[in-house]
Amino acid sequence: MERTLSIIKPDGVAKNVIGEVVKRFETNGIKIVAMKMIQLSKHQAQGFYAVHKERPFFNSLTNFMTSGPIVVMVLEGEDVIAKNRELMGATNFKEAKEGTIRREYATDIEKNVVHGSDAPETAAFEIKYFFNDLEIQNR
Ligand code: GDP
């Protein structure tokens, strides 16, 4: 069993697609074992995206991520890191496969509706960034 962090970004929450995203996880055999809605401060967004701090879009990305509430979730399942990335689609929605979350709902390379950890090490860091052990259920 593997765990990963999923975020429905401010654009996804604003578009009222929380349910659509959650439904894709649940219908694809992925369990949600933690979930909350929060709004990040600039400092918190910068800490989360610290690996991108040298990228030209860092300031814009961290502003966007603080622009409204987000839904953070811990997902659990077999091979869930890769499975979630598959359901999300490519970073650039124009390159995302038909039927993926980003292809369906994203409008911009930055405003691409969802985040998903890309490897076991990043998943461990990202889950801890938002949740303590007591907030994650064993279902
Ligand atoms: P991800 O793992 O698919 O989310 O992609 P990355 O880790 O490469 O980038 C993190 C996030 O930064 C993406 O999900 C986008 O929201 C944003 N992003 C990536 N590339 C660009 C870009 O070229 N321009 C802007 N403005 N944002 C970007």
C-alpha cells in the first residue's frame, strides 16, 4: 500500500469540481484517508513548493496557491502515486490525455486544478506538511 498527497487547487475549488475529482479517485479504487479545506499563507505556499524556488513561475505559482481555499487529501492504494498522476494528466492541460482531470477542467498551465506527489520521497514530505499521524485514518 502506498500513500500520496493530492490537492484540489484554488481554481478547482472555485469551479465547484471537488466532487468530480473525489469521484474519480473513489471510482478508481483509491481510498481517501485524510481530507481538509484550508487557505495557505504565502509563506506556507513557498514552503510547500520550495523545490521550485528557482523557477521563473515560483512567485506567480505561490500567489495563485494562496488565492483561495484548497482541499488537501491523503490518498491510499496500490501504486497510488502513479495512478493519481495518471488520473491528473500532464502538467500542461493541452498535452493531457483525453478524460484526465486536467484535460477536462484546467484552463492554464498554472491553474491546472490538481496537485499530486510525484515520488515516494515527495509524498512523504508533502503528507507531513499538511497532516499529522492522528489526522490520517486506517480504513
Ligand atoms: P506537476 O507535478 O504536474 O504539478 O508539475 P510541476 O511540478 O512541474 O509544477 C508545479 C506546478 O507549477 C504545476 O502544477 C503548475 O501549477 C505550475 N507550473 C508548471 N509549469 C509552469 C509554467 O511554465 N508556468 C507557470 N506559470 N506555472 C507552471
